[in-house]
Amino acid sequence: MPNPIPFDNTYARLPERFYSKQEAAHVPAPQLLRANTALAVELGIDPAWLETPEALNVFSGNGTAAGSEPLAQAYAGHQFGGFSPQLGDGRALLLGEVVDQSGTRRDIQLKGSGRTPFSRGGDGKSALGPVLREYIVSEAMHALGVPTTRALAAVTTGETVLRQEGHLAGGIFTRVASSHIRVGTFQYFYARNDEDALRELADYTIARHYPEASGAEDPYLALLECVIAAQAKLIPQWMALGFIHGVMNTDNTAVSGETIDFGPCAFMDDFHPNCVFSSIDRDGRYAWGSQPGMASWNLNRFAETLLPLISGDSEAALEKAKQTLSTLHRLFRTEYDRRFRAKFGLAGNAPLDLVKSGLSLLTKQAVDFTLFFRHLTYGNRSELSALFTDPALLDSWYADWEAATQSAPDTAAMQQSNPVLIPRNHRIEQAIQAAYRQDYAPFHHLADALAKPYEERTAYAAYEQAPKPDEIVHQTFCGT
């Protein structure tokens, strides 16, 4: 009988200092809450298998599928600017890799599967709430067209975990990623002056993610260029959707250019460039408008790790890295401008004055970001006006907008850029709290709604609305 998951593991063949081989902790009474059948098909997994006891054992950590080689990956990272030389998978296990139907290698990982040598005193478990949050948001990001890790399965474990909020139901999340190689993975070996491991990691990353770099005159400088380009495309996509990652630490920056680690992330309701939700981001380091600068900071840290590989002459290596990093602002600006012109329905070469004045107006009037663009897209003038405390300010800006678009905005671009639905914080929180009461219907309904975020569907119309004053979520929390 063929293996239910067609594992073909390459990371496990790297030297042992890259990881710690580890089995998951057993849980008492697992229950499958949701499995992603469409993703399973992409991965070459029979969707019928997802409903079997064997699948439940794999997704809960109570069993190991044939061909799986569970391991906790080693990495370091800057967390809110402070460097930790050893972090690693403290509550996660890479089960292995598969080559999907398009020929792309993908990781399959458990999160919340118990202690590892990298747990740093933690229990290695996850409460159910963070599992459901990551399932909802990662799949929503995929549907919105953003490069992201994916959700394959969510289970509840039948045990409780102790957190600040008290004893909570436990859960395990099965995540799929192009890889789990982070900037912090490179920092781990750089901090140890382990140039051999750095080179092996860089060669592995090039082969897996950026094979075009292998033929460059300087493959490691080309790797830096590729990672810069990927991040320069990713962050503007976040910003154009009002998304705030919340913990843009170097250990949460994937070199593949995918969004990874949905802890205290959030989508804005009312727009403000300094908007922050993360309970641990007290100084606004990772606010909406700060994300480009933090991406640059993280990429500078990545460049540092490649210096020994770029050249044996440290000054020459530094100069080459600086020149390469200098391209980031232009690449980011080009993508940001393109995305916001599309959101406003402006021509590709239109001046950006209306974008700047429009966002300034939203800030001053505390206007809901998603609803503003949705009503602008569909010409719902009365609904637009209702979003403003002073509609006269809108009238002036709207006249300028009509003049700039000659009353014929690019509605096709607007419809593709401005979603009807986003995973609003209060709806996620409602689904989580219901799940803690063993009512999983809100979770499933919300996940179903967000599968087609650019379509108006009557059955999910309630999810379009902004939160009422007593529903507003002011803070989001890390799930560790």
C-alpha cells in the first residue's frame, strides 16, 4: 500500500547540527476539527485519507506516517531588536517534505506538538485559539493572493494547557510551507562562526528556492538579491490589505518570501499608519506603516550572515552587500505604488497625490479601510459618506478622484485589489471563544466565507461589517 503522504525529505539529510530529531508528544483524545481537502490534493494526498484514524494520529502527533522523519529545526533571531542566538522549533516538528502536483517542494509541519530541545522552558503545546487563528488567517491570505504558509489540518487534543487566561483546550495545527528556512536560520550559524554550515544552508536554499542564483557570477550575492525581491513584493501586499504581521522578527521572516507565523497578526478596521494590535509590541516597532522599514532591517541582518560567503575580503563583501541592499527601496516603492494605484482605480502612471491624500483622509476621519475601498470600487457614494464623521471632507477628495480618473476608474483592477471580506479580528475572536465552548460552527462558517474574499455572497454578508463598539478587538496575543 502506498504511503498516505508521499514524503521525500531533504532537510533531514543536512548535518545534524541543523536540527534535533524528535517525536511528538502523545495527546489523550484528539479530534479532527477541519482538514483542507483541496490542499491535500495539491500535495498528492488522497483526501479520503484525511478522515481516517491514521490521519488523525498523524495530525495529533500520536502516530508517525511512513516516510516521516520528525525534527525540530534550529534557528536564532532578533526579537524586537534583541538577538537570541538559540531559538528553534520550541513547539513544532517538521514531519517531512512532499513534492506537490506542480513540482514544488513543500514542508509539512506540526505546531503545538510538545517539548523539543528548543522549548526554553515552555510546554511545547498550543492552545486551541492560536491554532484556529492561524488556520483562518493563513487560508484567507492564500485566497487574497498573498504568498503564505497554508493550513492542512486543525485538531483539538483533549487536554488543557495553562496560559495567562487560565486552563484552555489544547490544539495542534498542521502547517504547509515552501520551507521553514528563516533569516534566523542563517543567523544561527553566523552567530557560531560556522561558515561550513552557512555555505551548506545557502547552497540548499538556492537549490530549493532560487535555482536561478546558482548560475550567477556570485551565487550568494544573487541569493541576497532574490530574497530582497521576494520581500519587496510581499510587504506591499500586506499593506494594501491593511494587514499587520505583529512580530516581524528575523525568526519570523521566511527567505522564501511567504508570510509565516500568524501570532498577534491583525487586519485593520479603522485606518491609521501607526496602527498596532500586538500586545507585546508596546513601542509600535511593527506598526502598519513601520513594516517596510522593519523588512529592510531584517534584510540587513540576512545580508550580514552572507558576508563570509560573498567574499573573503570583508570590506569588499560589505560594499557588495550594501549595493545590493540599496535596490530594496526602489523595488518596494514600485510594488507599493502599483498596488495602491490599483486600489484607487488610477492609471499605472498616474501621480500618487490622490493616494497620499486619500490615506491621510482615512486617518483623520478614522475610516474603515476595507469598507472604504469596497464602496469606492462599486461607486456606493451614500455608503462611502456614511463612513465619515465629516462627509464634506470626502466630497472634496471625491471630486479630485473623479477628475483624476475622468469618472472612469479602472474598476477591474479595483475589484481584484479590494476584497469584500477580510478576517476581521472580532470575527476570529468570536470563532475562538465559541470553539472553547466546543461550538465549532462559527470557525467553519468563517473559514468558508473567507475562501472567496473578492466575491459578494449573501450567505456571508454579515462578515463584511465593521465591528460594533463593544466588539472591537484592541489587542491580539502571541500563541506561545
